[in-house]
Amino acid sequence: MHCLTGCAIGEVLGMVIGTWLGLPAWGTVVLAVALAFLFGYALTLRGVLKAGVGFAAAVKLALAADTVSIAVMEVVDNTIMLIVPGAMAAGLTAALFWGALAFSLAVAFALTVPVNRWLIARGKGHAVMHHVHHH
């Protein structure tokens, strides 16, 4: 679940930075998605590289293992942030912003875990990395 942790970190940073900079909602979402993928892949890469896998192979494994789960998480959490009235414009000191963000991440996590389990059961997603984790 490293990718989901990294994804959440990136999402929060993107939302906070975008809001702090006063970006429009679409700009904040683009930043949050970009950082979510960056941090999600980075946390996975860290573990795979630590296991002794070469960089090119590690990147391929991270892309294969994490892309679907990060994409699902990002669609869900950003959709929720966009549909909660006022959440994107609330500002960093507003409980609405933080409450909506926490709720969006919780729902996204709850929906992404079964997706990951489904992928693993079919030999996809994180299943492509099981041989790395068992070294």
C-alpha cells in the first residue's frame, strides 16, 4: 500500500499548495494529481530499489503495480473535493476544506483497496511485485 500512502501525501500537498497559491480548482486538481502520482511511484520505487532491482526494471514494476490504484484514488478523491459545495474555495484555515479532504481520502482509500485486491487476485497490480518483496 506504499502507493496509496504516497498518493495521499501528494494529494494533500497538491491541494494545500494549490489552495495557498490561489490556483483555480482545475489547477489545484492538476497539481494534486501530478504530485499524487509522483509520490505514489516514488514510495514504491524506494522499496523496489532497496530490494536490489535496477532502476529501469523498478520503474516498470512501479508503473505496472501502481498506475490503476493511483488513478482510481485520484478520480474518487478529486471528484469528491469538486462536488462538496465550497470545499475547493474554502481556504486552508477552513474546517470545510480539511473535512472534505479527509473525507475524500477516506472514501478513495476504501474504494481503492478492493480494486487492488481484485488486481492482485488476477496477477496484476501489486501482484507483479510479490517476487521483489519476498527476497
